[in-house]
Amino acid sequence: MENPRYIVTNIREQHDNEFIFGVGERVVACKEIDRLFRFLRDEGYQVKYIDKRSLPNDNNGNNLVGWTIQKYKENENDDC
């Protein structure tokens, strides 16, 4: 039986702008993911870490990691 305490995937569906990776994928320790996030931030996106208490474990009992990516709203009063 699934543990209902996890918000993402058990209580609600994963949103299109949420990305969840297994620890075995080594995304957390990868310099390439840092480069990707830096690129996204430079392009005007906000990247936020999803609290691990909201995420389930994988089939091997390992913690999952995830991020929510949102586009910053353009400032309508900005003339630049």
C-alpha cells in the first residue's frame, strides 16, 4: 500500500513543470544539471527544489529529488 504522506504522485498528479529524478540517476551530483539550471535561470525561468518530504521513494527505497520550473512573469511596465 502506498504511503499517503507524499504530496507529489500519491495525493496529486505531477505537474508538467515538475521534474523528479531518482537518486540512482546521479542528477544531484551532476555538473551538467547545474549548467542546465543556470541556463534556465538566465532565460528567465525560476527553478525551485521540491521538498523531499513531498516526494515518494523509488522501488528500491531511495529518495527521489525534484524541481519545479516556472517562467517569471514579464513586467508589463518595463520599457526595456
